[in-house]
Amino acid sequence: MAYSSEDLATMDSIIKRYPRSRSAIMPLLHFVQSRVGYVNGEGIELIAKLLTLETAEVSAVATFYTQYKRKPVGEYHVGVCTNTLCAVMGGDAIFAGLKAHLGVENDGVTEDGKVSLEHIECNAACDYAPVVMANWEFYDNQTVESAKDLVDSMRSGNPKPPTRGPNTLVTWKEASEVLAGINDGKAHEGVQAGAPSLLGLRISKEGK
Amino acid sequence: MTTSAIVDMITVVIDGFEVSVPKGTLVIRAAEQLGIQIPRFCDHPLLDPVGACRQCLVDIEINGRAFPKPQASCTIPVEPGMIVKTQLTSAVADKAQKGVMELLLINHPLDCPVCDKGGECPLQNQAMSTGRTETRFEGVKRTFEKPINISSQVLLDRERCVLCARCTRFSDQIASDPFITLNERGALQQVGIYEKQPFKSYFSGNAVQICPVGALTGASYRFRARPFDLVSTPSACEHCASGCDMRTDVRRGKTLRRLAGDDASVNEEWNCDKGRWAFKYVTAVDRLTHPLVRNGAGVLVQASWPEALAAAAKGLKENTSAVLVGGRATYEDAYGYSKFARVGLGTNDVDFRSRLSSDEECEFLAAYVVRTSTTYRDIDRADQVLLVGFEPEEESPIVFLRLNKQFRKRALKVTAIASKLSIGVEKLKGDFVKVAPGQEAAAVAKQTLNAKSIILVGERACESAGLLTAVAALADSTGAKIAWIPRRAGERGALEAGAIGNLLPGGRPVADAAARVDIAAVWGVPSLPTTIGRSSDEIFAAVNAGTVGALLVGGVDPLDGLHSDDALRALDKAFVVALEIAPSEVTMRADVVLPVAAITEKSGSFLNWEGRARSFDAAVHDSLNRSDLRILSMIAQEMGTSLNLGTVTAAAKEITSLGAWDGERATMTSVSPAQAPSVSGDQFILTSWRRLLDLGTLQQGEENLAGTARQTVAVISPGRAKSMGVVDGELLKISTSHGSVTLAALVEDIHDDAIWAPRNSRGSQLLVNLGIGHGDVVTVVKI
Amino acid sequence: MSKLTPVLSAHWDEKDSFTIEAYTRHGGYSAAKKALAMEPDAVIQLVKDSGLRGRGGAGFPTGMKWGFIPQGDNKDHYLVVNADESEPGTCKDMPLLMANPHVLVEGCIIACHAIRAKHAFIYIRGEVTHVVRRLNQAIEDAYKAGHLGNGVDVVLHVGAGAYICGEETALLDSLEGFRGQPRLRPPFPAIAGLYARPTVVNNVESISAVPAIINNGAEWYQSMGTEKSKGATLYSLSGHVNNPGQFEAPLGITLREILELAGGIRTGHTLKFWTPGGSSTPIFTQDHLDTPLDYEGVAAAGSMLGTKALQIFDETTCVVRAVLRWTEFYKHESCGKCTPCREGTWWLVQILRDLEAGKGTEADLAKLLDLCDNIMGRSFCALGDGATSPITSSIKYFRDEYIAHMTQGGCPFDPVASTLFVGAGV
């Protein structure tokens, strides 16, 4: 896919955020994912050209970080936390349940291209365990059933909104654009905090 | 280390022994001073410390304060009051090292019996010294597809790799060619290339050489030998004037591989891939094994040595003769040719420049180069370096590495005067002074240098009239040092040996009577010829004009000159005695052909661009072939004179006995720059240079090496590309009245008037195809 | 009076707490104004006096770290905020940034002033789209309000999934566009950090604590906490408790006290083991319920305060399974640079899998411990050390449970019993 002149201008503005251009390699890789859905050869070659690097230097970076995908993921990329705490509290069961429900293995994509599945590491929401992420938005306190409902809603084209996130779930490509540092105007959407985040505050206000 | 440098010495105690080392020395190397070998993999003295493999852990305390855990001795500089306990005296360090070794081996395939590295493998050796006898690992080993080609000449076996990152650090830090990198993460981390960009670095062989395991292997050596079957001989590289120290490994009379030798003042521990992997020419070609003499029927037939020598002597004696010696002769052989011309033939008509040359160059060499010395160390100290008619990475790669080292270390300023920005200058982030081909002299005149600056002048500077004059003037006015860097290994030696028309050995001007007396005395002859000798081109012209009748030719490719038709005609016409290792354009036209020893079969020396002697012994000891020098002596004998140069040792001794010339240095006549040809429409001015890897004769038969050569392209500027409607990859036909070449276009940073193409690459042999090399007008059309 | 001291979290319960309006409403950016009127060295001194220590896990005094930046060196200085919160169990910075990103922005302005930096970078982990939105918007709004762009610029840099980038030098390499692998030290970031310039790397919570310290003074901050661990901090309670969540309390509070506030262990169950500061800190048991959760107290009890990530596991949890899973995490996140961590975690996982499956022997347990000994203190950075912590500490406290796996030929636990939805008909 060719990048539009608007895309190239965006990439240029990403590069200009930094005192040294090489620093832009990560946001540019996120940006490539926002356009292509994953990091393909064309993206690596374009970034190498924009930053005056060798392609090997770009692919060395791209392959280091797990969020950069080598093949297309689903429109909704679902990550189930199976690090110890979430796993013990139900993450393992959720992951097993989703694999069976979707008929895919880890890193698999449903045939309709809607949902991909991955087991992920701790996502810094342990007080909301078990946690499921979709396009890196929080789905807190999940159960096997709620997770199945979630992916079903994605496949039917009307995904449930995140627990702590925007009013509607954005697509993988749209989320990647946010991760490239581009403001999608949805920061004000959703709750400011979930109940566990407020627990200590509430208790202190109760004078305990 | 120079005596003038004041070095702070620090005394530390290692395993109970005191040792004093310069400040900044790493613990691992301080231990070496005591003969204490700490095992290591990632450590390399010429690469930045990384501390990745953790094999060299030792216990350290400083002034009674102990580090809580063992430290990597390859990353820690010595400090006053430091007490180090290695594996020899610390149980903790010993266990730490053994633990790391065990971990390095859990995923190692242990395929030593089929691994090229077996027998000379740091992992194998250190596993013996530091490893367990039996493994405790009962799990599943990491496997990869093996091996994979990362270029046509380098293979990668990721299972064997210990991820020390020496190869990737070399490629990045030393060669500035980060085409191999560490990829993936954690236990899956692996060395690799980007799938579409192979490891096409001119220096890739060094990565193979410093690999401490069998992960990187060279395609040419793979499965060929066991280290213990090889006989190693220290040698010097014959490929260019950089002067690399080398090691040649021979099995049963055949060179199987060559490695970079270790000479801190020259190539450090590196060399280029041409020097490493281009050696089959010695055996790939049908070597001449017997003398040949042209018979009455005009056919070259095998002859006995006495027969051939007699025929050679007769022909040379009966004619007015001249000597052409290529730029690849050893210093001693060149001296032999130089002396033979004067003593045997009574002429100064001898020239080592079997390439484009000029009279301006002759005078420049006599006035500014011979008997001077600018060195690698001077580059280390220079405040800036000016490149004139010289592309270091292509034409003297170790000079490039040294410039790059200083650039990376202290941002050495490099300025290149050229028509096209080269890959090498780009890597050096050099100032590119863009000029039209032929207009270099004016740009040189505008440079501001000082006494700490260096001007590196390539042999191509002679291709632009007035350029060497401008260089000389710049050096005179600023005090900057000049270094002349020819491409071929033998040129500097030949210059010092007087294998050129205006100089006798030791830089003595032919025109200087005292100089002639000096040399005549040593040579034991009453007098020496007084007429300044002619250049190669002039000698060929003289043959064609009938004033020279015989040529003694050694190691010359007549197609390397600008007027190869004239050269070939002259060779057809003259009585030619050829000294060669293999049939060539010269031998097929010769009347007497005398086979000589190849470089591996003889001893001798080269003088590199610094003027530094790079001597070597025969690597192949049982060769029956004789050196040029020995054969020249035999011809002289046959002619009734004597060279008294029966052996290389004798020649070397005689050269030493000449002593220094303390007379006047020759001066140089100024030459004015040529007017810039004006170009319009489809006209361009050609500029070109030879690439490191190309169709050079010494690279014959090296397919793996050739696979890493840079792509043959014709480079034009964005402006001209636009006006011609040309984009990258489209074909351009470049024509002169002589002929044409058709090449894929590449739009890059080049002067608008200029078009660049490689001078001697596949599909682009400009001297032969177009009859020109630099500064002349060509017609270019898009096909 | 409550045992809790919400400062950072004081206004999180307001619906628009993340907006610049809400932040300003509660006096936001007044600390920056106050600090900018002070001499930079006075700001450093104030932070030193407050006793604030790094909240990212190591507990290094923040003011001292700032004081290491050479002054008058005519070089650019940088502030880098570590928002790569990825240590298992750690979940304080993300809710903080979600609910109140401006406090970090204001902290950046003050810190930059103190260390004479014009440029701050916030390196946030990539797997939190909405937190990225909130922070990005906050930075934009701070520019619009003129808090940024007048001497201090803040750039948000989004990671891409690599735990190791929480290690400060790996973070710097990552920020410079390289693979996130730790750098050799020295030189330390204070001398040659980002772009080889003097750099301070601080955790989100450390920088966010600064505005309140400026406004309320060092004495106020010092009045909280214990002798050497001053101030208040976020404790994150998770796992088998009735009410997980964030508790902002003075350093030195105990788990028993927090559990009391939070309604205790999951009803009907008992505490088995817990982490005081994330998975890299050696586990504790019910014997440590009264250990003061400050830097010294936890260290004295054989672990580390870390990120105060209190992951609670009750008696339904198989410790071998828990440890295996953490070890798999370390294997996945090992950067690959050094041998002990890269190869060691590869091996540890294999041994632990066998042990969990009941295929191990006591000799394997000995081998496991010896292997930990060969990794601990031998790796390039702390990741390798961290990988051994759960293993060695769990064998210390629950050796019998490892043995039980051997004798029973498998895991004696029912994994369903430990899930939150046990009995819910999964």
C-alpha cells in the first residue's frame, strides 16, 4: 500500500517530535500498524528511508517489541492476561474458553478477520483481575462468559465498550494511531476511574 | 606507545600478583599482562565493551570495599587499590564462570565434529577449561533452520551462536555497515539480516573471523579443512596499498584461506573481503608452468629455460628496449626491474604505472611523495582530512576503517572533493565538495587546512590536469601533510625502487648527476643513462613509432590504460619478453614467456601507502616457480651483465646499502587546470572509479565474493533525471565515439554535469567500452 | 482519623478529574508557578529535604538523583519519566494517569526547572490505549494553557510491549530508537543518559508526588511515613481479597492494616502467600502480615518494597503454578542480551514445568536452586535476579508443596477453586 501525502506529512511530524530522528522509530512502527494493521516490509523500508537507517536496524527494533505484529491481526485484537494473578483468578479459564469458542489458537485470527487472540502479560490492572484487553483497551473483571459475549459482540460488528475506555471500542488500526501519538479526540470519554481505583479514597472519606 | 606520551600507570593486585597498567586498562587485559587468562566471548579489544556474555566474571574489591557480586572483567577499568580475584583464587568467580559456561552450552548443538571452527574454537576451548564434563541439562534445545546464507559468502548457524554480538558490533562500530543486527528477543534473540538486504559489507569477513564459535562461516572455506591440517604463514596483502598484515593458511600446497593479521599500527585486526577471499586467482587460472618461445612459424611453444633465457636476452639486446612493470610487483622485484632497465638495457624507460597517468604525476611523485611518510597514526592525530581523487572505502579500505574509527571516536572532519557522493564518504558524514569532473583543482585551492591536516590523494588525481599542482600548492601554503594512496600494492615500492623514468632508487632524481653517481657506485657500473625515461603510454607510442623495438613486461594488463588499442598494437609489434604467472593479453603477444612465482610462492615485501615495509615469506614452500627478480638476474646473466640480485635477501640488502639520498628533492612544474567542457542536452561529463569488488584480475574465480559486489549502476543527479524523465532502475545508454554501455540509472547526489559509472565492473568496463575514464564528455540517452 | 492519606488520589472520584479544568480547580499548576519562582537548587533541596524516594521500586532518593546532574555544563539535560509500568502485580501508575494525568505534567515542569532541562519525555507502556489518550490530551491542554511550551516541552513516547524497558537504561535505548536492552553503567544516566546527555529518569509516582511537596513543604511530607521512608505512597492490593484496589497511605503501613480496610481475604479463605512489591520481590506469607511496608522493613524481612504491588493469594493457589507462570513471564521478557538471564530463564521454565507436572525429583529442586544461584547476581541487569526471587522464596516457604507435586505425580490443586468465578458455572 502506498502512503498518502497526508500520511507522509504525519510521519514527518512524528519525526519532528524528537531531537534525534531515530527516536521516532517506535511511533512510526505504530503508525505503520495504523495503516497496514501490522509491520510489513514496505513499512520497514519506508521507515529506514525516512530515518536514514539500514533496513536491518529497523527490523531489529520491530522484532524486539511484542506489540509490533508480523502478520495481520483481527479488527479487534483480544489479549487475555495469563500472568500469574490473572491466570489464577480466571485468566487461564478465559483464555481456554476463548480459544475453544473462537476456534483459534494463541496468535490466531478468526476466519472472518474480526478477532485475533493472544495471551498477554500483566497489563497493570491487577485490581481488576481477571483482565482482558481488546485493542489495548481495558475490559475489567472478566469471566469466561463475559469474554465470550465480548468476542461475539465484536464478530457481530457491534463490540461492547471497554470498562475503562472510550464509549465505543475503536479498531486495531485506529488504536495503533493513538499509540503513534495521534489524538483521536476520545480522551474525555469513559470513566475517570473504576471502583477499585477509588477504594482507598472512599474508605478514607469514610474516616476509616 | 610513543615515549613522549605521559601515561598514568595504575597498580592493581590480581590473584595475589601486582601489575601496573595504563589508566583505563580493563581488568581482563590487566590480567593478561600477568598471564592470567579469564575466559570470555563478547570481549574484543577493538570493540566497545558490552559485558553481555558474562563469562569473564571475577571478584573485585577496591580499597577494602568489595563488590557484592562478581563483575564482568571486560567492562571494568582498573582503579587504584583494586584487588581482583579471578577463577584461580575465588571460588565465587570460579562457580560464576562455570555457571555461565553451562548456560552457554545448554542450547549449543555440540556439532563440533562437523563444525569448521572445531579445533580453533574459543567455545570449545573454554568449555574444556571452564565447562562441566557432563551436562545437567535434560530439556529441549532451541533449534533453528541451519545454516542460512546472510550473503553469498557468509553463512549463519544460529544454533551455534552464543549471542556475544561481536559480529553485529563490528559491522556497526567498525565498518558502519549495520546490515546484520540482533533480532527478536530473549531466548529467541538471533543474529540476522533484513530479508531483502543481505550482509553486503566489504568487511564482512572480519565478522566471521571474530566469531568465537562456528556461527558465522565463510562459504569458500566451509567444510574444506581442519585447522590442524593447515600450515599458517604470516603474509602481507597484495591486493591494495593499505598494507594489511595477513595470515595465509595452506594445506598441501594450496591456499585454503586467508585471515587478517594483527598489526596495531596498520590494519589493527581487520582486513577487507577482497584481501580475505580473493586468492584463488593463483590456482583458478591455468598457471604458466614452462617457458614459452615463439617459433619460426610464429607459434608459442614450450621451451627449456636456457633456450628461453637465450631468446629473451638476444631480443632485448638487439633492440632498443624498455621495461613495463605493473603496480603489483614486490618492492624487491620492482627494484630488479628498475636496475635491469638501467644496467641491462641502459635506459630509464621503465614505468610501473600501467594505468592512467600523467607527467604532472611523475613530477608530483618525485617532489612530494617519494621518501616521505604520512601514516595511519597521522590520521589518528589529524584535525581534518581532505580526500582528493580518492574514495577510501573502494580504493584503500583499511584507510577507510581508520578514518571511520576517528570519525566515530572524535568526529574527525573529512572533506571529499569529487563529483559524486560515495557511500564511504556518506558513512563518514564527510563534507562533500561537489565539482564537475575535471574541475577539482579549483575546489582544492579553496580549502582551508593547516599543519595538522592531511590530504589523501588517490592515483586518480592524475586524471584531472592541474589537480596535483593544486594539491602541492595547498600543502605548501598550509603545511598540511600529503599522503599519496595508489590502489595497487606495489606502486609505492616501485616508486621508491625507481621503477619510473624520472627517478632512480631511493628517490634520487635521474636528472641529478650526483644521484646517478651514487647509484652507479653501488651497482658497480661506470655510469647510468641520463635521459629521463618515458611513461608507459609514451613507451607504447614509441614502439608504434618504431623507436623502441623490445619490451620487457611483467604483471601488466594493457587494458588498464586509456589507450589500450595502442598498447595492444605495440605489444603485437615489439619483441616482447613477458614475466607472468598465467596467460594474458601480454603473453599471447609475447615472443618469450617466462613463468614466475605467484605472491604466495615467494618472499618479499610491499611498501604500503605509508611507505612502510610489509614483508612476507613464501606461504607455499614447495613451489618450483622463481621470483621475477631471480629471472631478471638470469636474463641479465645471459645478456652478459650482472644484476647481482640472485635472491630477495640480496636485493633487500642492496636496497638498504643505498642509504638515504641527501641531495636536492626534485621540484614540480605547475600545470594549469583544463577548461571545463560545456555540456548540454544529452551530454554529460563522465566520472568513474574502480570499486573494491569488481572484475579485477585478482578476483577471478571468486563467485561468492563477487556476489557481494555493489550493483552496477549509472548515477545521475535528480535535476538531470527529472529533465530526462528518468527514474531509478531505468536504462541509460552511455556512448562515446569508442563505444557504449547500457546501465540501470540511480538518481543520487552528483554534480548536474556528471554521470558516474563503475570503471571495471560487470557490464561497465569503461576504459575498454568507452575508451575514457574521467573528465570526458559522453552522450547519454534513456532507453 | 483515617490511616489513609489520599493526596495523588484525592480527587479521583470526581467525574472530570482528568481534565485541566478539574486539576486547576484543585490548585493544579500552582506548584509549578511557585517552583519556577524558586532557584532550581532550592527546588532540589526541598525535594531532598522531603525525603521523597523513587517509587519505581529501587527507592533511590529523588532529590539526590536530581542533584547528580552536572550544572553549568552547557549541555542539554533531559527528564525522562518511566511510565512503563509492567512488573506483574503493579497497577498504580496507570490508574493515576487515567484519573489525573496533569499532576505528572506539572511534576515534569518542576523537575525540569530543578535539573535545568528543557525537554521531558514520558515513556509509557504501549498496551494502554486509553491512558495514552488521557496523557496525550493533558499534554495538549497544558500547552494550550501555556504551562508547557514556555521553556519546557513534554513528549509522550509510547512503548510497544517490552517489560525490560522499565529498566532505566533499556528505556533510554528504546527511546533513542534502539532495541530496549540495558546499557553498561557507568556512565550513569545522570552523566550520559538520553542522547548521551545528563538525564534524570524517574517513576511516574515520584514525579507526581512533587507538586504536593512544593505546595505543602518538605516538613509536611516528612511528617508521613517512617524514619527513613518518608511520605505516602500508592499501595495496590489485588488477588484473593474481598475488595482489591488502590490505597494511598503513609509508608510503613502493614498488610494487616490494609487488609482490614479492604475487607480482608476472600471470604472463607486464608492468606497463603503474597508479594510486597511485584513478582520480582521475594514472596511473603502470613508471617509477614505485620511487616512495615517501607523500604527498610520489607528489606529486613528478606524482600523488597518494590512497587508496593500487594498480590494476595489464598490457600486455593498452587505456589508451583504461580511461580512457573512468573518464570514464563521472565523468559518471555528477557531481552536476550546476557547469558544467565537469556539461557537461564529458558532452562528454569523447563524444570518448573516438569515439577508442576509432577515429573520432577528432589534432585531437580536442588538443580533449580543451583541454577538460580548461577543467575542471581550474574546477569547484566536486575531482570535475571528478579526471575529467581519467586523461585527461591517459594522453595524457602513451600518446599513441601514442591515435594507434594512429586509424590502425587501432578498438581494437587484444583485450578477452578482459585478463580473468582468458582461455583459460577464456568
